[in-house]
Amino acid sequence: MKTPGHKALTLALGTALLAHLGLGLLRIPKKAWLARIAEVRRYEREGPVRFHLKVYGEESIRAIERVLEESPPASVVLFRGEWRGPLEFAPALLHPRLVVREHALPPGATSYHGRPLARDPEGVFVLVGRSDRILLERR
């Protein structure tokens, strides 16, 4: 059963709902879109390695950049240590290189499933994951 004020109440609630949604939509460009645009620009300016690893320090950035510079895209990069933390970014940053646990290969191995191991004249690269940084060592 409808009361005499039912239409007025429905109209008031509908108006309040539309006003609430309208104010929410007005905030989106200022709060979300502009922040996202700024983040994309920072990514473009810094590059993917620095963008993702800046909070983990220069040592982590240099380790990944060194592997990128010294190893062919079809190579395999070995790792050991803590996976949680900055090392979680390594597979995406090093793509298309494979990132494989060091103990999966016997000592002295030079390839993994037909792909060469990432190396320089000093030896095979091994990324060492710590909770707060990535180190680059040789095997």
C-alpha cells in the first residue's frame, strides 16, 4: 500500500543517489586518472627496471640492468635466495630470458634445455634474492 508521501520520498532518494554518483564521477578524473597518467609518465621516463626496483636500491637496479646488457634474449638466468621481494620482478623485467633456480642445473652446465646460460667473461650470472635487494654473483 502506497502512502501519500511515497512519490516524494522516491524522488528525493533518486535525486540523492544521482547527486552522490555525480559527485563520485567528478572525483575520478582528479584522483584516479590524473594519478594514473602521472604514473605512466614516470614509467616511461624511468624505464621498467628503475620504475619497479627503485625502492630496492641501486644495487638491485644495476644487477638486472647488467644481465639485460650482457645476456642474449634467448638465455637462461639462474637465481637463488628469497623469491619474495624484489626478485619477484626479475622474470618480467628479464623477459624473454628464462629465470631458473640455480640448483636445477648441475655445476659446470652451460645450457638449460638448449638455451645458453646468461654469462660474462667472469662466469655465469646468478641473481641472489634478499628481502630488500637483488645481488648479482657469478657461478
